[in-house]
Amino acid sequence: MGLIPDELYESLQKNCKGEYLNVDAKNVFCSKDIEAFNKATSGLNHAYILDPSCEVFDVETSMRRSLFKKYSRKKLSNTSLKLPSLSCRSYVYFLCGYWANYDCVRNALHVREGSIEKWHRCTFNIPYKKDIPSNYEYHVNLSRKGYRSLIYSGDHDMLVPFLAIEAWIRSLNYSIVDDWRQWHTNGQVAGYTRTYSNHMTFATVKARRMAHST
């Protein structure tokens, strides 16, 4: 997408060897490349790079060390930030917080009184006992049983990029039964798709503002 030069891309591959989430602090060259990447992509809306970069309102994001700089927990849970512009995706998140905390809404959702205080779209207080870093095995198991699956992704999402999704699908080594082609809606190209054996279909979506959380 023209965000970083080829030289930096090649250097990242060489020095980080595919490990961008949990970088070894002793790997100075990889750390330096990631710093350069972060600088080049700072100011972008990583969920959909064509959207304006706006303040975050309880937005869900990964807290793991990665190519992207960490959002602070304080910022993520801060509901007193200035009102976002109507052109910002975060405006919806802002309204969501008000809607979910209305008494009539809580009653309609059968939220037991006193069981929870203010609702937050993103919370870090859930006592998870197990983390599932990959659902790869689940896809393998379900596809072997003949279940149909549609794996789709926005084509301008940097947080969950379609290239990464393509990579794990390729690792399944399923044969291609319908090769890469356009798919359309209302006479316009809406994205690209490819169908594999075991009833698995992959598709990109080029709709405006199509990100992983859309």
C-alpha cells in the first residue's frame, strides 16, 4: 500500500525472521527496524488506513508487543476525551457507551441490577484463564468434517491483514477449486475471492471502511 519502502520491508524480514509480536529485546537490528516501521505508520488508523486517525473510545485492540505501538490502558478506558468528529469511526464507539448505560437499555438486556457498574466497550478486568493465540486447529477440525466456511477480510486493515489470513489458509495445503477472481455487488467490484477444497472460501472486501471489527 506504499506505506514503507521495499528496503525496510526486506530488512524486517531478514532481521526479525517472521517474529513481530514478541520481539527479543536483544535483537537490536529487528528492534531498530520495528521502530522505523512504527514511525512510518504513525498517525494512521491501523484498523482501516483510509479512515482519519481519531481519538480512541474504549476501542478493542491487542496489548501484545508488536509492530504497532501499544495503546495505554488509561487511554482505552478514558471516556472523558473530547467528542470525536462525525467522520470518525470512534464516534460510534462514543455513542455506544452512552446507549449501553441507559437504564432502559440495561433493563431490556436483563442486566441484573447491582451486578455491574458502568459498561465499557473494552475492559481489561476479565479474569481469563486461558488464551487462545490461534484458531488454526479449529478450522482444520471443522473443515475435515465437511463444514462450509467463509473467511473474509477488509483489504485496508493493518491490525488483521488479509495477507496473514491468506498465509495460514495456504498452510492447510488444500487444493484450489475456484482460483482468484473478482466478486461483484451492484455491478461493481467488491473484492476478490478464492475457493478451496473442503468447502473453504476466502474473500477480500473493498467496501468503504471495511475493517476487522466492521
